Amino acid sequence: MVPVSDPIMPDIWGDGKLLTFSGLDGPTSWAHTLVGGASTDPFGVVWHLRPDVFLVFGGRIEGQDARLVLGDAVELSVRTGDGAGDLRMACADCWTVVGETTGSLSVRLDGPTETEVGFVALFTDERDGVTRWCLALSADSPDEARARAEAERWSGAFDARLEALAGRLAAWPLQVLLNAPCLGLIGWIAWDVIARFWQGRYLPGDYFRHGGIAVLVTWVLGFLLLQVAAALALRAPLRRGLARAFAGTPRAPLGPLEGQLQALTSLERAVSDGY
């Protein structure tokens, strides 16, 4: 039998868990995409962008509890030489990675922001002990990379604020208040039916038909009130919440899109002034 030598595979990505966006979830680019490998010393991700760019979260890993480690998403608790904390990150698309760190973990970019693969930009926002961040890549310009990261951060802040307002609308005191008339009417009809049944006085069919219509109308009115409350709760509070979320955050240029938006704003002002 002729011995077969061990196959020699090219070492393209180096050591560490490979992290990148899956083509099954959306479009990818073979020339311009974020492909990284996990690193334990220091703790972070090495993005292979020619040259490599390091996204650092902390010092050398001394212990970890990995709850989820996939090719495009990570959730784990780690202990490093600098402290301990949690890391959650996921690939939004082949150009964007979003995540958050807690505890003593931080996030910083170590390396050039202009590479052969493209331009990279990192945005961070630290609030309530949680650092939310977004890493974005653009093949065209640094402004586009910053705009892409800013768009992901806006989307995250919008979703978080919308979820908080939805939680208020779903709170049990408001639900009890809106459903109290309908529940009260159902309870009153049930009590009246039971009481008359024990007294031997049976109610006609029209009673139940009119009672059902009254319950239905009351429930519809409660639903309309919920819609009005949702509209009031999602307009001004959502706008104020987003303003607070972005207060004090440096504004990223939007590249060519910024000039177009300024031109549209000027045109709108001219039309409103009667020119």
C-alpha cells in the first residue's frame, strides 16, 4: 500500500475561531468583507484587512464561560488580567459588526483605519455600565464607513427606545384600566344571570344578544383608547428618548449624502418662504 502524505492546506486566516457574515443570511463581497479570527492574548478579534486591524476588548483571557460561539455571533463571559465582563457581538452584514461589553471590558481599535480591503470606523456609546459599539467597513471612503456605523447605532437606539415604550404600554396597570369596563360588564351580566337563575326567573334570548353586543362595543372602545395611548406614547417620548440617546455624541459625516440632504433642506426652506 502506497503511503499518502498529510495534506498541506494553505494557512489563509491564521489561528483562532473564524468570524464572518454568512452568505446564507445576505449578500457578501469576496474582496471587501469583514473576516476575523478570535484572539485570547489580548482578548479581541483580529480582522484580516491587509494589514490586520485588532479590535481589543481586554487583556489576556484567564477564564471564560461561552454561552454562544458561532461563525457570526458570540456571547460569553470572560475573566482577563484587567477584570471581568460580558461580550455580545454579531455580524449585521458582511460590512458591519455590532456588539456590547459590560463590566471592566472595553473596546478599542488597534491598527490603521485605511487598509487594502477598505476603510474601517468604530463607534462606541457607553451608558449605564454598558458599552455598545459598531464596527463598519467601506470599500469607497472613510465617510461611508462612519455613516454605516452611525446608521447601525441609530437603528439600535431606535429599537431600544421603541422596546422600552412598548413595555410601558404592555404594563398590567394600563391593561387593567383599558379592560376594566369590558370585564366589569361581563361580570355584571354573569352575576345577573346567576342571581336570576337561583330565583327561578329565566332571562330571554334578547337579553344575551344585547349583552353580547354591549360587551363587544365596550371592548372595541377600549381598543381604540389603546391606539390613542400608543400614538401619544410613541411620538414625543420616542423623539425625546432618541435625542437623549444621541446627546453629546460626535456627529459623523455622511459623505456625499450629507451634501444632498443639505440641498434638500435648503430647497424646502425656499419653498416654505414662497420663493
